[in-house]
Amino acid sequence: MKFERQVSQIVNYFKNNEKPRTDFRLGVEFEHFIVDKDSLRAISYYGTNGVEETLKELLSLGWQGDYEADFLIGLHNNGTTITLEPGSQVELSIRPQATIKDIENEYLSFLKQIIPLLKEKNQILLTLGYQPETKIAEVQFIPKQRYAYMSDYLKKQGKYAHNMMKGTASMQVSVDYASEADFVKKFKVTNCLAPVIAAVFDNAPFFEGEIWPQHALRMVIWQNCDDDRCGIAVKDFKDGWGYSEYAQYILHTPPIIINKGGSMTYTKDKTLQELFDPDNYTREELEYMLTMVFPDVRAKSFIEIRMADSCPYPLNFAGVALWKGLLYHDENLNMLYQKFADITVEDINRAKHDVIKEGLAARLKGTAIYELAVNIVNLAKAGLPAEERDYLRPLETLLEEKKTPVAVTKEEIHEGKNSALQWCVLNNLIEVN
């Protein structure tokens, strides 16, 4: 009986976050590395010219600080936040917006604020899927208790758990849902497209300082992190799947940490089913629990799509436009849902495995990843308002050349790592403008 009550409370949370289509918004999270301009080595959180110092300098530009003990670990300003991932990766979370232009304006404003501060320190803001030079053992964790607990737990689960925490960077898009049926469609379509997105936005050319010889490094790292909470959140996209099944997935997974009454508790191997009191919790506490799983597609008060590597501007906005054109256009969403009707979790996982070996040449149940990529870009373009279609152009250009971001970098590697990565350095964008 208690389990049914637990499930019903989580289901109610999802139901209460349904939105009318007129209120649909897009949220984004863009992660970046701060590295030394010359050596490409990671900049530590600590000490002179460290990442915390840069955050402190942003306080004078209108940001408010978020602290843990005496450490400044994040900033917020009018619904937009700057947070730090475990290895000091800088994540900008832009408040949900109706138009891509509004998101873009906030992103460029952030760049114009932070890049001059980094330039004074001979540092650059870099967009890659994985740290370019520093070995993961040399990257320090930031002073956040949540990450200390996660580090201790995850290091026993997968060989690349710390690589995931301290070495990876992504770009994530969040979309709203109108009903359980809409949730189910978007959840399945985005999961089915996971191998395509991992291939198309593959931007991790280096692993532990050396050239990565295969494709989709970040996906390899996630596959060797923690099987309980990564990958695909469901075992079977059977008829009738929905809120309840996702709630059960959450309840059967160890949350690692719960936040009760503002106090964090390290729960280790206990599942959420053992810990969640359905008659004594707050919305904030439940939302914290929902963040302690890391599947490709995650459900909170929105659907969070997490497969793309961190990519440079304006390619990152092609990713935003792609999902808007596919998921916020009913005809496109319904067509893709029907197209993927017989795709199974096993099919998706097999395609992911093949993408690592073959990149765009891999196949999803007989269809080439490259062909799928071209098709969904064309669909998205038709599904976007006319004024937003040009955001897809950087992605169209790559696909016309049958390239991925990682291929662009590797083509120039004979000129040296610094030269090959110049197109991923956001400092260059602001200096040109």
C-alpha cells in the first residue's frame, strides 16, 4: 500500500506540471570548460585566478551569490543561474523562454560578461564534450557536499564515474508536456533519437589528453558510470507506459542523497522506495530526488534531453531549434512517434554501441544514422516559425559535408591542439564582435 501511495504522489507531481500548449517554453543548460589559453589545462576552482574568483567578479555585474559554507558555488539572476559541475565546469541555465531569440540574447549577454574577466587571466571559455588536456585525477572536486557523496558512491559503480563528474560537458534542452499522452510521445521519440543526437553533436576529440580513436566518447563514459541511473529510464516502451512507470523507476533507484528539511543525508545503497515518505515531503524535496538519476532523457517538471555534447555557438542553438521544431510541432511529433512505433530499448542500445564504432555510418534498426539526421533536420525546419529556421543552418552545413563537430577538430589536429580547437573557443566570438 505504501508503494502505491509513493507512486501516486510522484504521478501527481507530473500531472500538476502539465501545461497548455500556449504556455510551452524551452529551457537550456550549456556547460563550458574554463582552461588556460596556452596550455589548455583545467583551471581549478581554488586559489588566485581560480573559478571561484571569476564568480566573485560576476557579483559586481548584477548576479547574486549561492554559497555552501564560505564557498561561492553558484550565481543567479532573474531566473537564470550559473552553477558549477564537480570539476568546475561552468553551467549556464537560462530561464525557460518562448522564443529561441530570447534564449540567445541571454546567452550572449553571459558571454559578454564572463569572457573579459577570463581574458584578464589568460583563460578561455571552451565548449567540448570532454576536458581537452588535464587528466581526470588532476582535476579537483569543487567544495560541494553533494559531489563528495556522489563521488564516493559512483566510484564503486563504473570505471568512468569520476570522468563523467569532472571531465564531461553537455548541452541540454528542456521541453514542456501537455498531458500524459504528450509526455509519452516526447519521451519515446527523444530516447529513440539518442544515438542520432550523440553522433551528430559528437564534440569530444580528446580523452585524458590524447586523441580519442572512436566516436561518441561522452556516451562511452556514461555507459561506464552507473547502470542503475544512466542510459534509458525504461526497460520497455510497452503500451500503457507513462507517469507511473517513470515513478517506479525513480523509486527503485538509490538516490545517493536525499535533501530533507534543507539537510543532505548520504543514503548509499538504499532505494528511494525505502526512503520516501509519501505523507511527509515538500515539492523541493521531491524535485531533488528526481535530479539524482541521470538517464539520457529525464523527467522533472519538464522533459530534459541530455545526449548532446557541449558545442560552440551557434551550433548549440541548432540543437535548441532542432528539438523545438520536432517536439513542439504536433504533426512532426506524431509522425516520429509512429515511425518509431516498433523501436525497442534493445534497438536503441544496439545503435548506441554501433555509433561508438561507426559514427554517422551506424544504423538504427536498418536506417543509417546519417539519413535519420538529415530527415529530422528537414522536419524541424518545416516545424519552426520562419524567423527561427536559420538557427538550424550550422547543423545543416555539417551534415551537407557529412561531418560531426569532432571531425572538424580532428581534421585540423596536424596544426596542433590549440589551433584545431579555436572554433570551440568562445572568447573568439566576443573578440570578433
